[in-house]
Amino acid sequence: MTEDSKKTDSKGRQVVVSVRFPAVLLERIHAVAAVEGVTANTVIRDGMDAYLSDRVASAEFQEASNAYLARAQAHVATARGERPGGSERLHA
């Protein structure tokens, strides 16, 4: 992946965010960037991409996402006036 392709999302735009880092962590980010000859932004983006890839592949995330989906389905059923676990309406 080229430096330019890392800067854009699938629609070709960037979103600017503000993140606070402890000074020591930011120093480490800048040191890695200097050694690799890239920007601190590239180090941060690459690091977050790797972190998220590992995170979503974890068993803990899979368990949490299944629980999240079950809660969402329960909310939708409630909004539709359905009984939990079924499609029968609570009200006619």
C-alpha cells in the first residue's frame, strides 16, 4: 500500500480527529516515524489498523459482538411490539 493510499478511505476522503497521547507514547511514535522515514500519522494509522485487525479477530470480540447483536435484536423486537424470542405481536 502506498503512502497516498493509506491517507484516504474507500471514498477518497480523510477525517481529522483529535487524540491525546501521553508524552512518552508520542515520543515513541515520533522516534519510530523518524527511523522508518514516515510521518507520525502513518505510524498511528498503521498501528491502529493492526490493533483493530487483531482485536476483531479475537474470541473476546466475537463474543462481545454476538451479545451486541442479540441486544440489538431484542430492542428491535420490543420496538415492533413483539414478544421476546418470537414474532407474535404484544398488541393487536
